[in-house]
Amino acid sequence: MKLNFSIKKFVKKFSADSPIPRAIDKNKEALFDEKQKKSEIRYRRLFESAKDGILILDFETGNITDANPFIVKIIDLPLEEILGKRLWEIGLFSNMEESELAFSELKKNGYIRFEDMPIQRRNGKITEVEFISNVYLENNTKVIQCNIRDITDRKNAEKALKESEQSLKKQNIDYLKLNKEYLELNEELTESLKRIKNINSELIIAKARAEESDKLKSTFLANISHEIRTPMNAIMGFSGFLSEPGLSHDKLEDYVQIINASSQQLLSVISDILDIASIEAGQITIDSELVDINKLMNELFVTYKNLVELKKIDLRYSSDRPNDLILVKTDGNRIRQVLCNLLNNAIKFTKEGNIEFGYKIIENFIEFYVKDTGIGILPENHEIIFQRFRKAGSEGQVYGGNGLGLSISKALVQKLGGIITVDSELGTGSTFNFVIPYRKEKENNVSSVLTDRTNRVINWNKKTILIVEDEIYNHAYIEELLSTTKVKMVHAWDGREAVEQVTKQADISLVLMDIKMPVMDGWEATRLIKQIRPKLPVIAQTAYALGESKSQALEAGFDNYISKPIIKDTFLELIGDYLN
Ligand code: ADP
């Protein structure tokens, strides 16, 4: 209807300007009216069916003059409640100020647009709309048309898209995090797999070692059994013959010699077992004293010369400086033990030929060697023969032995601060060397080792020895050893009795103290005796036990130490030092 005016105006303007004949004018006017009607109907149809809400406002007042059906749907108000109202009154702006502000801007600029504007519906729900408003001229009158598009779906879609983008982003972050964790886990797994593999191969090696050590121990037990039973057989057998009636003196001497030799053999097996146990327990002890090397070597030469007499072996001894006094601060017994092991092996593995042993001084070291022309050792066995229970090859079994000598020797040499090596070829013989530190000793240290103890006349008839010993046979043996010395002997069966005897009997000149005894042991008894008579010499006598050494005994207050089995000459020499 309003559009009608503007078209009329346009037609009027056109008619005034053109000189058209009246009849034609009338026809044209009718034609225009027709067209205008049609266009108005078309506009109305568009207005009614539009999928946007349309509001027409009065330019001056801002009152709503027309509204299409779709706006009714959007803002959910009946048409009669919309017409004549202002925008804010139908919920298009949240308050009057906002609405008026927008209205005055629209009037000023002729156009206003809000991309998304929330409108409050009657039911309280918020609908998002796009608000576009323009000013038009209608029959020279300004009118305002507001197009309101419901963008809820678009907004929802946008929101959903945003959410899905965010969720994708989050998923991506989660995935990256997961991937990082996975990579770390993978690294850890690879690492632990590596560790497991290492443990596995260590276990395989340990298992092989355990099996090997098991096998070695079984072989060792079989060997040990043989090594113990063989001398035991001789000792028991020949001891039985000793009591046979009518036994000739020659036979008696032979039997005694066999019993002595077998006892020595048995003792050396037992010492080896104890030594290896000490080494394994980390308790091997080393004493430090001045050792006259030439004397020690000469004694060994005499002993071994006798031993090889019956074999086709030429034993030679070579001294670097035979006429000098070579004194070394070391453990003489341990050096002797290593050399005996090497010499025993040389004799065992050499059927005929020669064995040479000796020493050389090379600057700050003294090198001992034992060289033989025996069966020799394959190079691949040079290392393993120093391991416990190990023998070089099948020929080792034939020769007997417990496979401990070299491993003990190696441990002892190491304890003495040196090393032991072998140079050998199968069939041509072997040379074992060991070096220990050597430091020239001052002359005033020498006197103590030079005392010649041999050929002493023993007469101790003015002396009294207290023998502290709980074993009746050992007591009897010591009495027998001392019987030729005319010494007076008193006896105590345990440590407490010994302390009582020392308190009672002032003439006791020396105490021979066993260590392991019931009631009170030798350590405690000696401690108490030294409180009563500090100057009374007390000599420890003990069966060789783990962890006991001469230095320990001296530290504990003993004046000296002798180990069982007690050898007569050594024993008398030692006691003589205190009684003479
Ligand atoms: P055992 O002699 O009691 O078997 P050892 O530890 O002293 O134990 O020696 C280990 C092995 O080394 C011997 O079984 C032997 O195979 C080899 N061996 C040692 N000394 C010699 C040597 N002088 N000649 C040849 N083989 C030797």
C-alpha cells in the first residue's frame, strides 16, 4: 500500500516531463497501475513468505508499523502484541537505552547491523539473530525496515564445529602426549629388555660357572678323599704292624719312616684345605719378620735332595749371592710354603731330568724360580692351573693332587705383595717364577736371625714348665718331647686352672698354653696371667685354625707361638730361647 504511493509519484514525475497525448497517457497510466498492483502483490507475497523476520518501523517514532509472520515465529509474540511497540519492548534489545542508541545511529547512518544479537523470547529462551536495518523512502517518507534472521542453527553448527575442532585439537594433544609417553615407555622397555638380556647372559654365565664349580667340587671331593685315604691307609696299616711280636729293628725303622712320611702328606692335604678355606673367607694372614733367604733356600735344598734321592732327578740349587746375608722382611713360612708347592709339583711332574731352583735379586725385587724338565703345560692351561681345584689336563688326574697348591700359592704371593707366573711348553718342562718386594735391611736388625740354635746341650733341671692342655694325648706327647731336658713339668687342664697354678707356684719359668680349651680359653688365661706375672713367658701352642696367626698371638699377649703338630727340634729351640 505504501509502495503504491512511491510508484504513483514516480509516474507523476514521468508524466510531467514527457509530452504524451492524453489518450495514450490514460492507457499508460492504467498499465502502470496494473504493474504496480502486481508488484505490490509480489512484494506482499515475499513479505509474507520470507524466511527472515521483517519489521517496518516508523522513522520518527520507532514504533513498529508492520511485521511479517516469520518474526512472530522468531520472537514468539502474537502480531497484535508486536504492532505499535518499540523494538526493546518485544525483546529485541535488552533495555531501552540500548534500543534508543541503536535507533538514533540508524537514523543518522541509514543502516545498522548486528551480527549476532540475543533476543529474549516470551518463554524466556534466548534466540540468536542477525539484525540488519535500513532506512527507505516511501512516498517521500522515511521508513525503517528491519530484517531479523534466526541464526540459532548456524550458531549451533559453528559451536559444534568449534567444539569438534577443540576436541580434535585436544585429541591431537592427547595423541601427541600419548605418543610421547609411548616413546618414553618404548625407550624404557628397550632399556629394560637390554637389562634383562644382560641379566640373562649373566645368569647363563653364572649357571655355567655354578655347574662348573659343582663339577670341580665333586672332582675335588673325590680327589681329597683319595689324598686323605692314601696316607691314612699307610699310617693305620703300618701302625698295626708295629705291635707285631718279633718285628726286626730294620723293619721297625722302615715302618716308622713310612708312618712319618704319610703323616706329613696327610698334614699337607689338611693344611691345603684350611688354607683355601682361609683364602675364600678373606682371612689369610701374613706375618712379617726378617728372613735369611740363603738359610731358607739351603734348608729346602737339603730336604728336597733327600726326597729325590730315589728318583732319576738331578736337583740343583742356585743362589744369586750365596756368600752374602740376604735378609728380607717378609713371612718366611709362607715363602717356604710356596716354594714347597712348586718343588713338590716339579718332582711330581718330572719322571727324569733335572729340577733347578733358586733366587735372583733384581733391584727392589727378589725373584724365586723353580724350573723342571717334566711333562710341561699347554699354553691354554697356563691361567687355569692357578684356579682352585683345577688341573691342566687328563694327565693331571694320573699324577694325583687336589688341584689347590697353585691357587694357594697365587693367593699367598699376592698377599706378600708379589706375583706368580709360569713359562712352559708341553713336553719340554716348566718354569714357575714369583717375585716379592726386597728392601735391604740395616745390619743392626740382623743379630736376631743369626743366632745359631743347633747343637745346644739341653739341661733345664732348674726350670719348671706349666703345660696347659686339655687333650690327654697331646699332653703326653709334650711330656715325651721334654723328657730328655730334665725340666720339671706341672699340668693344668684348662685356662682357669692355669691361672690358679701361676698364682700359687712362683717358680714356674714358662707356660705352654693351648688356645682352644673348655672353661677358660688360652687367650683369656694368658691375659690374666700377664696381669699377675707380666714377665712370665707364655707360648701359644695350637692346632692350625682359621684366622690365627703368629702376629695375632703376639698382639694378644703371647710371647711366641708354635703350631701343632709340634716338631721336636723346632719346639726345643723355641723353648730354649726363653729358658736358657
Ligand atoms: P695339584 O698339583 O695338586 O693337582 P696344583 O694347583 O699344584 O694342584 O697344580 C694344578 C695343575 O697344574 C696340576 O694338576 C698340573 O696339571 C699343573 N702343573 C702344576 N705344576 C706343574 C709342573 N711343574 N709341570 C707340569 N704341570 C704342572
